[in-house]
Amino acid sequence: MLGLSEIAGRIVQSAIRTMSVECEKVGGVNLAQGVCDTEVPAVVRRGAEEAIEAGYNQYTRADGIARLREAISRKLLLQNGITADPETEVLVTSGVTGGFDSACRALLSPGDEVILFEPYYGYHYATLAGQYLKPLLVSLDPPDYPLVTDRLAAAITSKTRAIVVNTPANPSGKLFSKAELEAIAAIARHYELFIFTDEIYEHFVYDGREHISPGCLPGIAERTITISGFSKVFSITGWRVGFVQASARWTPSINYFHDLTYVCAPSVLQHGAAAGLEELPQSFYSDLIHEYQGKREMICSALRESGMEPSVPAGAYYVLADASVVPGASSAEKAMNLLNLTGVASVPGEAFFQGGRGEHLLRFCFAKTDRDLSDACDRLTRLRRANR
């Protein structure tokens, strides 16, 4: 009989996408999807434009253009403390999503278990489930989401093969400390586990904190798959240019699965990303932190004024807020009611938790232009007036 696959029948569209569509219907302000509306650096735009005119419009090597792989290798050394051979240990991918998907296909088998920290990013969970892998959830507690090492160790079974570390994390803004990462590394060594990282928000860290890449820690380079990209830092979420850094023992297989599914990241856009890495000064990154810390304060202040207490993020550009004041029996209902009351789209907390833990929460993205973010904040303050 005709029908969906076993997996397709159990997976639903991301709540992030759903709320973006609903927001468009009412002409609201979209704080749901992390589209990053801020301006693309001129050097990045110009790099892509020049590549088009120079004729770089065909397939690249499956692992990406040499110029970008070399720029990534330099970036990893200078910014992350990771030494990587650009010929054998760096792959250009179709965003972090493509890198994570390909690494899982290469290194994990159906039935394997993978640790996710909750709240988790829904695409991580769905990618694992879509490959017949089993996500194991280890809860982190608000408002600061500290790692509880005993919980992590207790979750591991004989079928566990990997730990996913998203730092800074979506949706919580959790920034794993060096001590926490060292604890994860020790457990990974003890149980012979891979560590898959998602570091796409590595440049969005606040209050003088420091992003630490797990892959720079001693003794775990062989088991760490470092994944990051340029969608957020260069405001090019639609370009789909990311990278994977891993041991030369693993990269050929990861590259094979990426080629099979994505062929290659867009050629001219790889040149644009390379131009950004080559030419943007260090001040670009420090200015970015200053700008986004101001946006964080703006949205957190508006949420408090509206009656929704935020968990102030240490990194990334999302805020989880207690939406108990918003009408609705579930977080999905609360998100729709908030959209109808204020015209501001958020993401239901249930998208990031299992077992009902997120039903009182909503997630807000503050990667918006100052004008749009200010408009959203003004709209959110209507909630308190509507509840009086």
C-alpha cells in the first residue's frame, strides 16, 4: 500500500517554520525564526558578486574551494585554538545543518543513541530521529542551565555513541564553561563517544564571556567533530555556507555523504564567505558583540515589562521567557494568542523540550534591525495592557 515512511509519519514541520508562516499571514514582526535581518558586511557581498563576474558559477570540489578551506583553517587556529589541515581536515558544507546531517550519517548507525542537552534545538532532534537514531535527553535547569555531570553519566548506555554540544546554545543561550566542557570530554573519553559540536553562534557571547570550542581541549581531537559556519556572523542565513573540522580519519566519509545529499555549498557564496574571513578586522567581531548585547537588553526589558520574565542568555541571540501571563493551555496556543494580541511571532517552548517541560515558555529571536526590534518591543508591551 502507498504511504509515508515510518519516520515521516512521526515527524511534523518545525514550529519555527510554522510560526513564521502565521506571522506573515497577519503582517506581524517575526521574532520566531533566526533569520538574522541585520546587514551583510559589504566585503562579503562584494566577494560573492566578484565571484559571479569571474565565472565561479559551477560545482566546486565536494569539500569546497581551497580559498575558503584555507581561510577556515586560519580562523580555527586564531579564534578557536584548533589546528586543522585545510586539505584533509576541513570540509565546506551546506550550512551547519548539512554538516551535522552528513557527520551523523558517516559516523553513526541506526539504533545508536545520542545525548542531547534539553532544551535542545529541534533540528538536532529531528535529524537524529530521521536517521533512525535515538536522542537521549539530559536536562539543564533554568535560568543558567548548568551542566549536572551525574545526569550526563547516568544517561549513557551501551548503545550511546555520541554527545551533541551546542555552545552557545539555541534556544537557551547557554554558554558551556571550560570546566563543563572538560567534564563532557572526560566522559566522552571514558565511554568512547564522539562529540558533535554546533558552534554557529560562537561570535555572539556577552558580558565579557568567552566561547570555548570543545575541539581545542587536550586529548579529544580524534573524537570531536567541530561544526560551525557563517550564516549568523555574516547575516547570510540563506546562503547555506558552513564547515566541518574533523580528523582525517573521518572526513572522507563525511564528505561522501555531504556530496551525496548536497553536492556542494553554493560556489560564489563560498567566495563571499572567504572574503569575509580574509578581510574583516577583529573589531568587526567585537562590534558585533556590543551591538547584539544592546539588542539583548532591549528585548529582555520589553519582556519584563510585558509580564514575561526572561532567562537572560549568555550567548546566541534568543531568549526563553516565562509566558504564563499569555492565555493558552499549551505553549503552541500561547504563541498563537500572543501573535493575535500583539502581532509578534515567537516559538512555542514545546519545540525544545519533551514531556511538557516547555509548555509555559516562548522563545524570542532578537537578531533584527533596530527598527523592527523596537517595533516588536513596543508591541509586546501591549500584552500587559491587554491583561489589565
